[in-house]
Amino acid sequence: MRRGEILRILVLAVLAKGEAHGYEIRSRLSQMSQGYIKLSPGTLYPLLFILCREGLIEVSKVREKGRKKKVYRLTPKGREYLASRLNTIIEVMKSATSFLEDVARLLEDMKKEDYKPT
């Protein structure tokens, strides 16, 4: 699965929990990933534009504390898309878990051998 597809699914998953403006999406994603995923505005906003154009999310402008903000929400089409990718997400998670278990075993073996990098 490509990075772009993963980011698309992650943003849609954030919006499945409720509508949000751009900064909230970035914050929720960082929180959900325990700080491992930090999207820059330069990555997030073009992706939001694409998702809107594809009809997976919709945007409305609201005034909050005297400022205009764009609030994004998942559309029914976006929910269907996210649901259709569930098996793919599960497979990616299984692959990542397997890979990380292999890395952990390697590190344990290196520790047992008193490995010293050259």
C-alpha cells in the first residue's frame, strides 16, 4: 500500500470520529498515533482538497472566535470507501506487526551476542 493511500485512510478515519478543521485533524492524527504521525500542512491541505473533489469529504466554512475556518466532515461515500478498505488496513497492520516482531527478535539476538557495531 502506498503512503498516499495510507494517509488518505488515516484522515478519513479521523473524520469518521467527527467533523474537524485542518489543525484538529492534524492534532487528532498525532494523538491517535501517539505522536508518530505528524502531517505537515503542506501534506494535509492538498489531500483534503483531493478528498473533497472525490466526494469522500465535504467542507463548510464556519466562523469561530471571529475567524473563518473550514470544517471537514465525512460523506456517505467516504464512509463506504473507508469500510471497503478495512481488510486492507488489517492486512497492513498484520504485515507491520510481523515485521516489527522480526526486528525485535533480531535485536534480542544481537543483545545475546553482545553485538558491537563497527
